[in-house]
Amino acid sequence: MITKIIPEEKVMHAKHLMNNAENIVIVSHKSPDGDAVGSAMAMYHFLFSIDKNVSVVLPDRFPDFLSWMQCSEEVVFYNENKARADELFAAADLIFALDFNTLPRIGDMAEAVDEAKADKILLDHHPQPGHFAQLIISHPEISSTSEIVFRLITRMGHFPDINIPCAEAIYTGMMTDTGAFTYNSDSPEIYVIISRLLNIGIEKDRIYNNVYNNHSADRFRLMGFALSERMRVYPEHRAALITLTMEEKKRFNYKKGDAEGFVNIPLSIKGIVFSAFFREEEDKIRISLRSQNDSGFPTNKVCQTYYNGGGHLNASGGELKMSMEEAIAHFENTVLAEYESELKS
């Protein structure tokens, strides 16, 4: 039994907008992860199966380990083909905004999406959704946007239209946003949904291998370097920090996605409840924060306060416009000091 979490009036509204649209564009956030790509490709396959003219536009490229998903080569990347993306936005009757809560999360294409005449439907599981969409379906208690996509498709009466590529994409998003079901995944309904996806015909072990066992040797050398040379442990704060500069990434032939999951590794250290990963890019430091599920430590509050970002209680992200040395000093002297009592409790 799957609870009808999405209110019926929102299901009917979504169905009405979808049925009356011919040209539909799906968008998701910058640096798209497994849930962003999974939810987008799942919606793409579903809409294509009911004869809609549908496109996916993402701000930038996703990691190679997600490119196995069927039709992922059809995705338009805004930073590489702005003219084509703007054409799609201008012609759209409906835009599905997936896995982000506010327009700044989609970067440079935010203005084009905001000004598009198309109706907009937001499907997301991050707190504090913005008000740029005509229909907002936001459920932070759900572990992934891909799960929300499954729930909406099913509630609209279209479960039979979930084909294998759609089901694979849904499973990928659910799996990656829960760390292969190791956190934020205690709800029994997650496994009811998985059983239905298995009945459709997905091969969950193959999907796992495609995502988690599909990396280069350079990625593992980078991981070894990061853990041995660039990990700082603060036992008095029950915290850890990993950093990587542009030069260090270049040394190991870094490709997008090679550092995926690094932020989670220090949480395997006994006594560590809070982990941070700082990755230098051309004009900023990308911030990823994680905390143990049972610690109650608010990574989203830290990101909102210090890193121009946000997210979930135990998993959040943001960025800083400063040097790596300054970012490390700020983390040690400000963040850890501010939350010292919460980290020690």
C-alpha cells in the first residue's frame, strides 16, 4: 500500500496541465546528480510514451556514470547550446521543474525559465520551495524527487505507461539520493515502490553497477590522495574536512563526477558526525556537507548561514567566493566554533 501523499487536487491540476500541453520541457538543477537526471529522464520517458513532444534541458553536464540511461544523449545543456535551449523554452506549453526549490539553483537559465510563457509544475523534495510555478508539489519528507515522479505518474492513472527506461531512471534517482538505500530510506513505502519497479522489469544490480562500479582508475587515485593528504579530522568537534584544489584535480585527470561521494567517507570514522568537502572550481569553492542521520546536526542551516546554499537536514550544498585557504580558515574558526556545542552533544 502506497500512501496518497500528494493531495488529489494537485494530482488533477497536474493532469490537466499535462493533457493540455503539446510541447513540454523538463529542467533540473546545476551540477545534476543522480536524482536530478533520474527524475528528469523518468519524466521524459513517461511523457514520450503518451505522445508528448518533450525535451530535457539541464544547466550543465552530468557525470559519465549516469550517461548509460536511455536517451540521455538527447539532453540539451544550456551552457553548451543556449540558443537551442531558449528556442525550446519559448515554444513550451509546460515546464516541469524537477529536484530544485528556487530558480537560482538552475543557474544561468533561470531567467529564461522564469520568463517563459509556459505553465510550470515544480516537483521537489527540498524545503522552502519558491513561488515561480503555477503548481507546486513539494514533499521534503520524501527521500527523492524520483519517488515523487513515480507517485505522481501513478496517481494520474498512468502506471501502465511506466516502461523499463522510465522505471530504471526512477530507481536510479531513488538509489543515488539515499546512498544505495543506506540513509533517508527507512520508509517501508520506498521498498513497495522498488517492488513495483522490479515487476516492470528493471535489473537493480545492473543499475547499481552502472552507477557505482563504473569509474576510472584516476578517480580511485584521487580518492586515495584526498583521504591520505587532504583530509583533516577534528575529533574534538566530531567533524572532518576534505579539500581538493584545481591543481590537485588536474594532477589526477579529474572529470566531472570523479569526486562523487567523497563527502560521505569520513562519516565512516568512529565518532565523526559531520563531514565537509570543499572542491575548488574556476571562480568559487563548491561546498558539500553531510551529517549522520541520528546526529540531528543541521547541515542545511549551516549552508544557508555560511555557504549561500541549502538542502536537507543531513545533506546540503553551497558555495563560497574565496580562496581555499580562506575557506578552510573560515570553516575551522567560524563554522566549527559556531556549532561547537551541537557537534559535541
